[in-house]
Amino acid sequence: MRPRSGDPWAPYVPDEAMPWDLRRVVHLHRRAGFAATWDELQRDLNDGPEASIDRLLDGTSRSCGIPAGFAAFADGLADRALAAPDSSRLKGWWVYRMLFGPDPLTERLTLIWHGHFATSNLKVNDLSLMRRQNETLRSLCRAPFGRLLHAMLHDPALLVWLDAQENTKGHPNENLARELMELFTLGIGPYSEDDVKQAARALTGWKLVNDEARFVPIRHDAGTKTILGHTCAFDADGLAALLLEHPATSRRLAWRLCHEFLGEGAVESEALDALAEELRAHDLDVGWGVATVLRSRLCFDAANLGRRVASPLDFALGSVRALEMFDPAPSTPVLADWCGRLGQDLFYPPNVGGWPGGRAWITTRSAIGRANLAAALVAGEPVGLGTPFDPIDLAERHGQRHNPAFFAQLLLGTDRLKVPLDELVSARQALARLVASPEAQRI
């Protein structure tokens, strides 16, 4: 889609062609968080885009469904998962944070970086290291990218995942070096096989001691290396600094933000280059980049609405939050299990490239699975709820008892699809069909 002004990242200002309407409010919360309740949507519709985006960026966008003592309870969930140890409980802990935490954008970014620095417990086999990595991603998710990259190069789970302990002087292992260049920074193209070999030498010397990353000088190749045309006695930090200065890294970071917040092919090369240039000027500051993308006219262009295929987590958690399934709430380990069966298994990405996303989320099997999950949410018991969901009660609480388009407006921002609200059984059946509809699979 082509920018409507000379600046492809000009801020969105509502006009006749692109009004601030319910469709765009729903779009904002689906893209930047995990959907919103009716009251939150109405608040933002009234307050306008600037205040609404500010709340998301500030971590104050949620006014509903945040339990008292959220942080302490969440920590307790993680502690119990590690004590068991039980990976399903740890997945449930993160789903709990996404569903009920006050700052959905931070959880969204943590999920993005989990896919970027994709690390699987299938090989790490240590839930405490996986939780520690998750907390690191969360704490640095909006920081300048260099801080996050340096932290990941010393992250115990990632070092195990990419065989860093086997990378020693005289016996380099290229796994970390290759993924560092191909996936974490430069992307395919700007480097050679020899650059990978030399980078592997720079990364030698690290091992885990009592679950902590430790540098052991005797294991490190301190010799001169030539990488990307630069000759130096590079170590891990020096290599990271070199890669962060390369223009390809800022472009890959720009691509990552656009791919996650705007969708597949939503941004032309010229606009991507412009964002990459500005990211370089802002020290690869992720927070600045996220704010620029979310405030942009591109974000709210009609061609970008409903462009992204919803991931299993987008689909499941967005439905739960929009329908205000807070008290009682579904079992978060059960929801995590559903998402895993639909293809997004937290802490177990399929490979070093993470989840492919996009159209790959939808297959014949996953479409049936999503329909089954929609039915399960409405039925209640299959997701850990004691009673079936009552759509008429939710509509009445918001003064929408006689509005058959209420649920389409709530979930999609449109009034084109109807859910009858005159009889409970038919309302449940229609709502399940709406949640499973093709329109609800795109955000």
C-alpha cells in the first residue's frame, strides 16, 4: 500500500477518508495487544487516536479485568510451575500475563522477541532458564535493540539452544554465529560463509556455570578476525557492536516491527528504508520504532485493516478478553494447550526461525481446531469454565440487549454480521459461528 503523503510515517490524523471509527479502535487493540472490552473500545472511540495510542504505549490501556494483586499472583504461578516442574503451568503463567496484565503491548513485544530469538525448551530442558529469558525479553522489549542483543548473547537458554558451550578455541561451532547474522541482525544476504566462520571464532569462550553464562578466557580465540571487511580481535561484544552498526540490521529491525504490527507485505520497500534510516538515527530504539509505527497513517490505512492473519494466541486471547471472560475465567494452562495444538506452543517454537506466521497459521486442520475452540469457549466447560458463556447477559450489561450486531461490533468493529439475542441457545450457536468465521481470523 502506498503512503498518502510524502512522509510514509506521517502521524495518523482522522479525516473523511480515514475516520476514527470503531473498526479502527478494534484494529488498534487487536494489533498492539490482545483485543479490548466494550467499555475500553467506547472510551477510546470517544477520546480519539492520540490518547488511545498513548495509553497503549504507557501500559495503561486496560481498565477491565485486571485482578487485584496481579503481579504477585503471576509470580506465584511461575514459581509453582518451576517447583513442579511443569511446562504447561509455565505456559499458563504467560497466558495469564497476556490476558490479565495491565500492559498488553509489553506482552505483545515479549512475544515478538520470543519469536525473533526463538528458543525452545525441547532442547534447553530447563524451565527456570526459559522463564529467565522471558523476563529478560520483557524487561528490554522497548529498549534500544543493542541492549537486547547483548543480553541475548549472554542469555543461558539461548547459549544452550545454539550450542555456545561447544564453541571453543580451535573447535568453533557456527550455530550461534549463523543465527546471529541471518535471523537476529543482518538477514540473508549481507554476509559470506567466511564471515560466519570468523564470527564463530569471535563468539568462543562462553559456557554455563551454575546456570550462569561465564566467559572462560582459555576457551576463547583471541586472534585477529576479518568480519564484513573489518579486521580486529573481535569478541562477542565487539562482534555485536559491528553488526548493530550495519545498515542491514536497522532494516531487519524495521521489517520485524512492520511485519508484526502491520502484516505481510503491508509496507513498500521505500517506506521500510525510511523507517530503517530513522531507527539508525535513534540508536535502534525499539520503543521509538513501535510508537512511530502505531501512530502512523500507514497503520490505520483501510488497506491495512484486517490484513494480518490472527495467530492462535491472537484468536484465543482476543476472544476471551473481548467477551470479558474474567470471573470466572478460563484455565490459562488449558488455553495455552489449545494454542499449542493450533500451532503456537509457547516456549517451544518449531525451529530457530520461530513461527512462520501469516497464512501459515491457517490450514484445514487449524481451521477446524479454531472452530472447535470457538465452540469450547461458548460451552465453557472444555476451557475450564464451570458454566456456559451467556452472550445475552454481556449484551445487557452494556445496554446492547436489542442490538443483534453487538458482537460483530465488539469482535470485528463492524455491524455486518448478526448474532440473535432473543434466545440463549441460538445466541450461543451464532456467537460460536461468529468467533470461528473467516472475518474473525484476520486482525
